Amino acid sequence: MAGTTNGYSCRRCLRPIHGDRGLHEDIFEGMHLLCFHLEFEHPGDPDLPCDDPGCFVRREQILGSKLRELGHDPQAVIEAAIRAEFD
Ligand SMILES: [Zn+2]
Ligand SMILES: [Zn+2]
């Protein structure tokens, strides 16, 4: 996996945290940002958007609708980006 580990793991999922340890301890209670959101801010189904302005699912939906407004197919954009990254 990319990035360096600092021997520090998320309290929620127990996987390594690669970012700044102080930031994660001070702001996200020793969790990944996504884990913090799901634990404290995101009630209900994790696959559905919640009312929090920073919700990851909501952000993805907003980006998708903006791409459609601009005349792009969000799925095609993602697939092209993934091909460019991994092929
Ligand atoms: Zn986590
Ligand atoms: Zn959410």
C-alpha cells in the first residue's frame, strides 16, 4: 500500500493510518476521516447519503450530477481515470 505507516492504527477499523498522527488524534479521535464520519456523523445505511455537508456519499453524488450537467457520463469518467491510473 502507498504511503508510510507510523505504527498507528484507526480505533474503528484497526487499519493503519498513514496521515498526520496528531491531526487524527486531535480532530478525528484516532480514526480515519471516513471512519470518524461513519461512526459519529452518518446515521443509517453507509451506502446512502446523510445530511452532513461533508458526507462522502453525498459528495460523490454531487460530483456525479455536476459532471452530468457538464455533459459527461460520471461512470465513463471514472472508468477512464481508473484505466489511466492502473493500465
Ligand atoms: Zn478506520
Ligand atoms: Zn454521511
